Amino acid sequence: MQITPTSRRILQIQNLVFLAALLAVVGLLAWLSTRYNIEQDWTRGGRNTLSVESRKLLDEMPGPVHITAFATDNELVRGSIRDLVARYQRYKPDVELKFVNPDAEPDRVRELGITLDGELLVAYEGRSEKVQELSEQSLTNALLRIARQQERLVVFLSGHGERDPHGKANHDWGQFGKLLEQKGIELRTLKLAESPKIPDNTSLLVIADPRVSPLPGELQILNRYIKDGGNLLWLTEPGGPGGLAPLAETLGVEVLPGTVVDATTQLFGISNPAFAIIPDYPMHAVTREMKSITLFPQAAALEVSAPEGWQAQPLLTTLDRAWTEIGPISGTIRFDEDSDERMGPLDIAYVLTRPRKDNNADDNAGGEQRVIVVGDADFLSNSYLGNGDNVTLGLNMFNWLNHDDRFIAITARTASDVNLELGGTAQMVIGFGFLFGVPLLLLASGLIIWWRRRSR
């Protein structure tokens, strides 16, 4: 083809038009990238994408979700939190994440009961839940509890010196009662002497360490409530069940004599040995997510022989070094083998369950009657609520007893494409190849090139 001035100008115009079109396309793509966001998870198994269960739950939550992460300026911890929450934000853009340095706001951290670096506080429509484990299953289950939680009526027995859920005294439960009300639980005190009937819509009855024996008629009402399938949280103290012996007989509960002590509590900075330390927990819905220790002052040890139709399981068990001290807890104390004292491990809390008689029980009641008996009522009091992880344990107990313990099982997604497994022969070939083969090959190539240049 003969190049003429005209053809040259045509080629120049074509090149300018192509360049202008290319720049326009690039500019349009850049503008579109600011308006739209498209992400694809190309990992095998989609390990960076929310599971179907989590996406279905988010579809049922039309309002914004606020997540506050209490994390220090540790980029490793904060980066893990961002990566986890980003999965939810990609599917639900109104999931908001905010970081708070716990060292900068110690009063707020103490008020909320934050104990771990990287702990999350998830809030939705006025309800909140804490998450200590950074995983999709833990975060999704927290969202499930605050999204579907229905109003529950918890009745506290009163009139016999019990702990008051609204009281401000050291032995009362006022602070914990506020936390329960923030979870959407209605608290009501009931004096059977004034109103000799437990409300039909009661989801849980709490008997928190009565100091005066109930009247025989009141005991009949309590036993009838248990026989009719009502859920119960009963907290007692050392010295036996007292006036609640008929209730203990109904549930097969025996309160062992003495107070649980552990002389090695000084290792934890506790001078009083009458503290039961619980560091490990069974795989139960109440304790499966518990990571920190809990402390129980002046606790009683329990033994339960499950009545017919009931199933009993220890929930809180002390260390082997604990024992039941029958004598006064002062000066030097030691275990006396020649007495009725019992050496650890000791059970200070039990869960009892049995199927409900009414097979047509609604979802709120569940198909199971649930009872928890604890040998200490102080661990949720205003004085000791902040010890260890007592708050979490108390909330878990109330959630389980109210049948708010629904969990979503999400299969952990492992990265199957990040491990390379080689046999012995392959490892030997690669090892000797890089150690001897590659250097010899480079040396031979260099000699050949040198020989050819010299022969020219």
C-alpha cells in the first residue's frame, strides 16, 4: 500500500479517534466503579461468603444492625473483626461497625461487662447481645437471639426475704435485673400470700434464696407449678433447703452440709477461701460459649438423684482441691477426713429436664420443662455480679430457661486449596533438584554459552 499525505492523515485521525474512544471507555469504567460495587468470591467452597442460614436471617432483619467492637489498637485483632463483619456488610449494607478502644473508656467497658480484647456488642431494635468468639456461627446466633426474642415474663417469688430483682442493696439483684429488662424480659415479683396463683403466662419462676420458710399452702402452689411443667430457677445457700424441703424432695435435690472452700484462691488474689472457682464447663447450651472463670461466694455443694421422668446433669463443678468446710471459716482451715466434709470435685449447680406432658405445647413453651438449681444466690448480686464472667453465665441461664437458646449450626468452611501434600519421592526430587540440579544446570548453561562465544 502506497503511503500518501492523505492516507497518512486518515491513519492519524483513526489513531486519534481510537485513543479518544479508549480514554472515554476507561473514564466510563472508572465512573461506574464509584457507583457500583461488584465482588465475587472465587475461593473454593466460598469460605469468604456468608452461609445460606446467615443470609436468611439477615433477610428477616429490615432495620440497621449496630456492631461495636471493643478492641485495642492491635491491627491483627481489628483486621480479623473487619473481615468477619465485611461478610455481613456485603449482603446487608446497613450493618454498621464501630471500634472503641477499651483503654480509653474504662467506665463504659466495666458497665457493659466487657472482658476480652475484641469482644463485640451487637445491637438491633433496642436489644443487644455480646459476642466473644469471632466466628460467623457466634455472630449469627447473637443476631438470631436479638432478632427473634419475644417478650418473656419472669416471676420472682417474694415475701420471704428473697433477692429483689429491682433492689439496690448489696445482696439484691438490681443491676442484673436491669440487664434482663434490656434483653426484653419483663420482671415481676409475686407474693403468694397476696395472690395465691402463679400467672399462666409465666415463662420462668425464680426462687432466689428465701430466708423465711413459705407457708404450707405456698409450697403446694410451688409444687403444683413444677408438676404442671413450669420452668424454675432455684438458688439456695449453705445450710440446706430450709423450708423448701418439699420442693427439694420433688426435684431430688440434696444440699450437702458445709460451705465450699478453696484455700488456693490466694493464687487469684482472693483472700477469702469461701469462693468456689469454676474454670471449665460442660458442653451444655448454657455454658458452651463460656471462656472465662466464674466465682461463687459462700456456695453449697449439691447432689441430685433425678426423679422418674427427669434427666439431671451437673452444670458447674469445682476443682479437685475444693471441699465442703463444715467448721467456721477463719484462721487456718483444712480438710478433715474424719468428718462429713466432702472433697472435690463438687457440683454446685444442676440442670434438670423432662418432656412436657402436653405434646401440643407452643413454640414459646418448648417441648421440654427446664429447671436449674444453684447452690449460691450471691454470684448475681450487686456485690459480686462483676466477678469473672458471672454476668454471661446468668444471662445464659435465663435464656436457656426461657427457651431462647436457639442456635444455628454453621459448618466451618475450611480452605482446601492452601495445603500442598507431597510424597517422600516428590520431596526428595524437589530437595535435591533445587540443591544440586538447578545450580548444575545454570553452571552448564554458562559453560556452553562461554564455549560458543570463544569458538567464534
